[in-house]
Amino acid sequence: MSEINIDWKGHVKKYQTAMEELNLDFCVLTRVKSIIYLSGCFVPWKSYIFLPREGSGDPTLYTVLLDVERVKAEGQLKTEGWGPIKGFFWEKKIQKEAKKTGVYNPKESPPRIGVELGVDICVTGQMLNYTEAELLKKVFPGCKLVDFNEKTERIQFIKEPEEIAMLRKASKITDIGQETVKNVLMERSEGKMFTENEIAGIGTLAMRKAGSNYEWTFTGNQEIGSGYRAAWTFNGCTPATNKKVKEGESLLVDLHSEYGCYLGDLSHNYILGKCPPELKVFNDVYEQLCYSLIDNMYPGNSFEDCYQEVRKVAERAGYANDLFFGIGHGIGCIGNESWPVVIPQKDWGSMIFEENMVEIAAIVFNRPGLGGLRLESPTLVTNKGAEVLPKTPFEVDYI
């Protein structure tokens, strides 16, 4: 466990307050970000939280039988096991608990149940699926399933001081990973070239030694891309391979840490040996894009206006088509790795940066045949502007 104390019971209170606003009898929560946020524990299996309205009893976490004792020991919620065998079906257990706590009576009006609906771009999202919805309707006949997902997102959007402290720690760990990778690259013997997988292992070991427990991303743990693998159009996913890094090509090192259930995500860029002049110009523009993004992450600025200011930098340099239109994504506890996405669209562009939100400042800047660079860095929005949590510079490292 972390030395930083998170008010997990306070998180439950936030959810129950939101439940009152929607007039819910109880929630059945399936999203990883809700399960981690309320339990304070790493829960990797398909799980469910039964959360009754305030004053009706304690929440219960149902996770797969084989992991119950660990979750009981490390988590904050009452925990029971479920499994795909008679007597252990999760929906039957929730029905029993709903009756026990008095939030469901078959002889009274059907319950209003909060559930998390929608589509998450991350496969770890775990929105309620069709089969699960049908099982709930079967054990709670006539029930009304009410989408709670917007509440989930807003509750976790603004970070508490303790959460920010945890994110700082996770970011410090990724700094250590990048520093170790850089040192190993600098000290390599003449002619020695590493594979992407070797670089991933170097960063992982360093971060594990520094206290990271989990390479959380579902996109291949540490993402290492070099040469053509870093330069695909709009390339934001580079799971490491056995490709050897060559001199004079882009080397993208994207490291991920986890500390106390909170996440670190830090991407940095390197060139080994002599850098081609055209790639050096491209890299210089990338650095300008990074600073423009940070300058425009301030309270009250809209996502649309932020994006347009960053794009102007690329346009003036003649690289507008090489900049990906997404320039940020969410970060927080495990499972909180998408919402909100900073993009200039109808659904997102009008959103504004708010004080104490932590967003991954992201620049994806790629030109096939030339090179590719990526910025990902957790950034705290303050009343004085943006504070980048990691200390690793934006500038490309030439080694």
C-alpha cells in the first residue's frame, strides 16, 4: 500500500450523492475505473460493485472466486466471490444483497438501477454489456436501467490533493525509467544497438525498483517504437518488438507506471548517432508543439481553442497534416485512461480545462518515411496555468 492516504470511503460518498440526483435505488458498477476508485485495490478480473443508496448498507464488491482473499486483504470494500457455476452467479448474489439491504422488494415498484453504459475506446473500460443487462432484467423484473456513466466521469474528473500526490509519485517513477533508458543508451559500447523489447525491459526494471507495481497499458505494456514503427500516420500505439533500433532514426520510448492504483504515462524521444537534417527540423517543430500545448492548458480555455493554437504552430512550419487531432487524454486511477479526450469536435471541443484536473498532454507528430514523435505527460491544471508532473524535458535527446 502507498504511504499517501486516499479517502476511499469519501469516494463512495461521492457516488451515493450522485445516485440521489438520479433517484436511484442502487447501482451495479462494472467499469474498471469505478471498481478501483471505490475499492482502492487492483481488481483485474470481471467484477461488479453493488452500491445501495446512502443509509441502506455498505457496498459489496463481487470478484472472481480465485482472487477474493487477496482483494479482501488489500481492498477497502466488503468482498465476495462469484463464478460461472450454480450458486455463484453474480446477478443472483446482487439480487440477494439488494433484498437484504432493503433497496429491492419484489412486491413493490421495480427498482431504478444505475449502470455504466456506452463505449470506451480502451478495451479495459468494461461498460455494462448486453448479456449483463439482460441478466439484471431477469433478476429484477421491470427494472429501469439508468445510465450512470456521465456521473462516473465527472466524479473522477477533478482530482483530490491526495490523488494529485499519488500521480506525482507515479510520474516520478516514469522519470526514473526514462533516465535509466537514456543512461544505458549513452553508455552502450560502440556498435551496440538494442531491440525495442530490450529497451522496454530496461525501463520496466528501473521503474519496478522505484516502486511501480504494474505496467498498466493494454497496448503492449511499455510502448517502444523506432524508425518506420514510430512514423506511421497518426501513430499512437507502438507495442515493443524485436526490431533493432538503428542510428539516425526516431526512437520513441513510452513508459507506464502504477503506484497505489494511480498511473504514470511518460513518452520521450531519442535519436542515436547522427540525425538527418530534415528529421532535426521535424523534431524542432515537435518541441514547439509541446510548449504550445502546455501554454494553452489553463482554466477556462476550451479544448477547441487549445487545439487550434497548437495546430497553428504546425501550419506555420508546413506540417499541419502530420499532427494528430487528439492532443490529450485522461489519467487517474487504474482504468481511467481516456475521458476526457482533448479533440476539436462538437462533442468535446466546447469542454474547458478546469482547475485540479490532470490530463495527459499529448502530441502525436508523424511523417512516414521521415520520423515520428510522441509526447505523453501528466499535466495538472492550476489557477496559474499548467504544471507538468514529470521532470523529463520535452526536447529530443540526441545520443
